[in-house]
Amino acid sequence: MSEVGASEASQDSRWRRGLAPATFRRLAIASAALTAAIIATGAAVRLTGSGLGCPDWPSCYQHRLTAQLSYHPLIEFSNRMVTIVLVIVVGATLVGALARRPRRSDLTWLAGGLVAGVLGQAVLGGIVVYTKLNPYLVMAHFLFSILVLVDAVVLVHRSSRVYDTGSGTLLVPRPVLLLGRGLVVLVAIVLAAGTATTGAGPHAGGSSGQLVAKRLPVALRDMAELHSSVALLLVGVVLSLVVALHAIDVPERVRRTARVFFCVLVAQAAIGYTQYFTHLPALLVELHVIGAVSIAIGTTRFFLGFTHHPLEATPVRSSTPDETQVPEGATERGAADPVTA
């Protein structure tokens, strides 16, 4: 066989092998990290009063794509650039899911949902700009971003584990599982109440000289009290779960995840009370938003950790392109992860 023919055969062999699961997992992790980052940078845009720094969309101005060298336009435009990078990465993740070998429909659907979510988030962001930061749409934009983040976290979790029929093992008693489902609903309520509290607060996203955005027609004190009450209920429920998990026979990693999650909630509550009694300084509000992102990630990982799925076996390529062998110590369906759920 000629050198050209051998090279073409080698490339065809690589294509048939597809994308390695480890490479796809890196793409999934990058997508999740950028999704979290876009939420944090979006909050920074609002808290610096740069929400209308670029008054048009998708261009910054009606007849100009980029921002002028000015504080607010540059901050808003930089956030849009992060969005473009995110779109590219999640697009690559979807292509990776289709090229992955073995291909899995659950990963393809999750990656597709991630692409649809990011594109929808970008369009909704444009609508927010054109409605001059309508507070209800700003709330929807943030909460929708959290849903996209949850999708990304689930994608990372599943990307190296076996999720076929009968592969899962419940690690906690069913009453704890049901309580965990209720916890997810309660976290959603807390995040929604917190978003509404911000919508009633002073950080509208605009700045001096711009059109001042409307706020929610409710007293900030009333929304803050409602939010804090539900948040304290959440802390109490998680504390009860931590105590229950340490009193029953469950793997240590489940208990450890519960402890970490509880500490994140306590830190978030401390930041929340501090920012309220110090009259909502922008830096503390930004930290509180980052805390909300951490809670969304922590809740998802905590709940997913209630069920164990073995690691997916990684094929080892032999010298013959069409032959593979399973690593020593791994079963046909995968090896159990000793650390994470």
C-alpha cells in the first residue's frame, strides 16, 4: 500500500473510532464552566449599570457592531463576547456528542438542550435590551440561565457514567429520595424569590444618564423578608438531611456532599443578610449571585449523588484498528467511581 493510501486509511480509521469519551467530557466541563461564567458576568453588567451600554442587539449600536471606548458599552459588549464563546463551545459539545463513540442518545439530547438553551438565552437577552430592562424579563433571563446551567451539570455528570436500563443503584432510602425531590422544588422557589427581591431592589441595570428601568411593584423589605424566610426553611431542610444521612447507612461520599452543600447554603445566607443590612453594595450582590450559581450546581450534584451509576468502561486501542480491549479491573458495563456519585 502506498504512503498516501496508508494515510487515508489511517484517517478513515480515526473517523470511524469517533470522539473519545474523555475528550467529550472535557467539552462538557468547558460548557458548564462557561455557562456559570456567563451568569456571573451578566450580573456584573447589571450591577455596574451597564445593561443599556449597548442599546441595540445583536450589534452594539444600530449602525455599529462593536462598542465605543467607554465604560458601560465595553462592559456590556464584553459580556456579549463571552456569550459568543459559549455558543461556539456548546456547539462543539453537540458535535462531540454526535461524534462520540459509543454514541449515547441521552448525551446527545442534553447537549442539544444546551445549545437550544444558550441560543434562547441570547435571544431573550436581546429582548431584555429592547424592552429597556423590563424587570420581569430580567428575572426570566436569570432563571432560564439557571436551567441551562443545570442541563450542563447533568451532562457533565452523565458523560462518564453508564445510564442504560437497570444500571443505577439507589444509595439512600426512598423517603430520603422523595425529600431530595422536594428539596429541588424548594431551591427553585428560593432562587425565584431571590430574583424577585433583586427585581424590587435598586440595581435596575441602568446608570445615570440612561432611561431608568422600572422595578417590581412591591416593597423591597417585603420581598427580602419572604426570600429570607424561604431560604431559612431551605437551610433547615438541608440540615435535617445532613443529620439523617449521618444516622443511616449510606456511602460517605453522600454524607460529604451533603455537608459541603449545607456549608454553601450557610455562606450564601450570611452574604444575603450582610448585603441587605449594608444597603446592597454591588460587590456583595455579585457574590450573592455567584452563591446562587453555586447552590444550583450543588443541588443538582447532591440529588444526582443519591443514585450510583458505574463509570463507563474506556476502550483501550490495540495495534489492530478494529480490535479493542477493556482495561483490567473494569466490567463490561463500567467500574464504580469510588469518589463521586
